[in-house]
Amino acid sequence: MGTITINIKDEVEKEFRDIVKSVHGTKKGDLGRALTEALQKWISDKKQDKIARNALKLIEQDFDFGKRLYKHRYELYER
């Protein structure tokens, strides 16, 4: 298990602690579990953003259809 020392704004800390208290309680380890959950969500969101950006880049690229009626993807949508 790792240890991270961070500095955050007092208002953010107070609000986070209040929410952790209302959701998880005040037992030992509740703050760490909530922070781990928040970090995992942040990591997941960033990974999804990267996947979405990569998918959009692929969509923007032309695709060679070979000997078909359409040579480029954009021709499918010209109507």
C-alpha cells in the first residue's frame, strides 16, 4: 500500500471529509477508502477520455474500401 502526502484547499478537504462521513461513516480507514475510490474514478475517466479521442482520430481517417463502390468513408455520407 502506498502513501501520498498532498496539499489541498481547506474548503475541499472539509467538504470531502463531510461527504465521506455521511456516506461511509467515521471508522478508521473510511477516508482512505473514499480517496482510493475517487482516484480510481478519476483514472477511469481519464482512460475513457483517451479511448474516445483515439476513436475519433480513427473515424476522421480515410479508409480504403478496395474495389467497392466507395473509395473513401466520406462518400458514404454524401447524399
